[in-house]
Amino acid sequence: MYFSPQRKEANTIMNQIKSALKIALCAIVLAISFTSYAKDVNSQKTAAFPDLHSALVGAEFNNEKITALENRMRQFVSDGDTMGIATLLVHDGKVVSHTQAGVRDMIAGAPIAEDTIYRIYSMTKPITGVAMMKLYEQGNFSLDDPVSKFIPEFKDLEVVKSYEKDGSFEVEALERQPTMRELMSHTAGFAYGLYGGDPANLAFMKQGVLGSADLQVFIDKVATIPLMHQPGKHWFYSAAVDIQGAIIERITGMTLAEYFSSEIFVPLGMPDTAFYVSADKTDRLSDVFAYHPETKKFQRMPFIEQKYNRLGDMSYRKETLRMESGGGGLVSTLADYARFCQMLANGGELGGVRVLNAASIELMRTNVLSDQQNMNIAGTLTEVESDRLGFGLNVGTIRTSAAEKSGISKGSYYWGGAAGTWFWIDPANNLYFIGMIQRFQQGGPVVDFRGVSQALVYDALLK
């Protein structure tokens, strides 16, 4: 059948948000502060070391090159590429480098601090992946299960067969139901509504799917929208992880926030990771910045003009919280996310608490894409061709060719967030790196934060 909906002009919005997903950031310098210290990330209580380099950097890293890494991270602020930055390099459970520079509050001039809270957006996805893998370990689902087993509203989904420039499109029946493996690898066929001019993504935008009041409303809306393609055919960055959030709620009978807290955040000691910022912590939440689409000036968001604020509430207050988004709804601190990464690096355990089995983490970071399925937009670690990168279950993975070119090891895994946060974990070298910034790429020059940091880390690592 054919549909001819009135197609709204969406190119400007899509371009802005597609650019944001590239995670390249620019800013104006107001202040610079730098603190360098070392911690044992495995311990429940952390202690500072007065002399970072002599304490921890010896046979494994070149001292001068670690200093070059830290200087380059601070230079991002002094060059005006970001308003504030915090980075962390951990090797064998010990902090090798920690850098803080710039401000978290433009008006007050408050500096980036250890307890600064950041909007991590899509770095929520690996956390949802861990929650899903816990349920997988418990036998609550198989990766070959159809998604409709848990979301029966999806049993009658259709697929976009073809569409025209005037907005008309044709649908066809599903050849088979999408599976849980496809849901967790962005190959199920769901749209996102953050970019793309196809009927499925335009319907996501028109219906305000990502701004749904709760996960049930979200599911009800998604059930009315056809898939972009037949399940398993292509990779497309999608709302699949929010669907996983709804599945977690249905399997556990808990809200997503309750499950995350009881099974991940409390056991790992992550007190500042949540779907909202409580009143007593609001002064710790970093400003977020972007270039204004009209004035081209670097400004704090949200903008005065509501039409340019397409990514929802920036304050993360409990009273303004809508659905708990497993795809991009969390805030966190550098320290909290380090504990999450350290758990993964340890094979699922931290401080005597086991969150996952090592086999589950291995499954998460194993590429499931075929040679014909390439990542095509968000989450790339460096500016390399899409066929150099793979995707596992809620995390991006590094294929051999990428490892050979960049220095990062095959089997490493990673992701990032729309406001500039990024991380990667390299099991072969037993290290991970986290970067926190709050800047949307919405105009302005492109800066490859993660590529620069990666090159300097592996240059410093002694082979």
C-alpha cells in the first residue's frame, strides 16, 4: 500500500543533530585548572598519590609522552576547542594520567572538578548492555529470541519497501521477526529520528518518539512505525537500546532506574550516575555548549529559540524527567564511569563484587557484523573507514584493520556520547581511557578529540 503524508521540512534539524553525533567540539576559554593524581580504581576507597609519574609510570609508559598527552588535553581548552575537559587513562587498575582543565559553569567560572557531573548521552548504551547481559546470564532471554516475545506490540511490524522524494512510501510484511541479537547490534531495522530522511526516521521525528512520557508510550509509538529494512540486513544507529530498556522493565518488574541502581550503580559504587540530577547536586552539573545556528557564536545551551533545542531538557531535574532512556538518558562523573569501565576491564568484577561473568563481556565485545554490514554514522573511534569498525552487543568493536592502523588492539571496544564524552577499553593492553566534555558539534570546526587522545596514549605506551 502507499501513503502520502505531508512531509515537513526537516533538513536543518537533521543536519544539526547528525553533526552533534559526530562528537567534535569547539569552545571559548574562560579559565583553566589542572589537577594530576593517581588512584587505584579497583579499591572501594581511593587515595591520591602526590607524584603521579614516579608512582605509577615506569616500565609501561614513557613519562615525557604521558606529559605530552596531558598537555594536549589541556590545550583543547586553551585553543578554544572546548570549555572544559576531564580525561583519565588507567592501566592495570592504576591511574596513569588524569587531566582537568577549563570550567563547568560559564557564568560562575567554576572549574572542572573531580565531582563534575556530565550528560553522557549514548555512553548510557553500554550500561544498558550490561543490564541486558545480566538478564541473559540468568536465562531470561536468548539472543535468538524474537523481540516480539517481550514486546508483543511489535508482532505486526511492517517494513519500508520503497519511498519517493514527495514523502510517499510503500511497505511490505516482515520476512521474519527481528531477534534480540539484532536489537542489541542495531541491525533489527528500527529507526531513531535523530537523522535520516526516510519515512521511518521522519515518523520518529513527527511523533516525538524520543520525547515520550514513559517507556510504554514510547513502545506504543514505535509499534506504529515501519522498520527501515528487513531484520538483519543493515546496520543503522537506532532507538533499539531504548527498546531494551522497556524489555528490562518487563522482565524484572522494576523501573529502569531501579534496576540500574540495584544491580549496577550501588554494587559498583557509582553514586552520581542517574537519570536526573538531584537538587543538592545541581551546582556540579556542567554547562553544555554549542555554536548558535544563526549567530554562529559559541553559547551555553539551551538556546533562547526553542526551535533549536532538539535534544530535550538540559537541566536533568527530576520534575522534568520524561522516559528513562536506556539509549541516552544518564548523567555521570568521570570517577563513576571509571568504576564501570574498570569492572568491564576486570572481566565483570570490581572490589569483590561480581556484576557479570567474563564470558558475557567477551560476548558483548565480539563483532557480530558481516563484511557487508558497515557502521555508517555515530560512535566511530577515529576518522577511519567504516569497514575498519565492528559492533558487538551495545558497544562498538575494533576489527583487525583498525588495530593495525591506529595502534589500538583488536578486540578493544568503545562508544561515545552526543555531548562529546568518549571511552575505549583495550583488553590486550589492560587499559582504558575516558574523556568528558560537554559540547555539541552544531557548526564550528571539527576536532578529533578521541583520535588525538588515542594516538598519544599508544605513542606513550612502551611496546
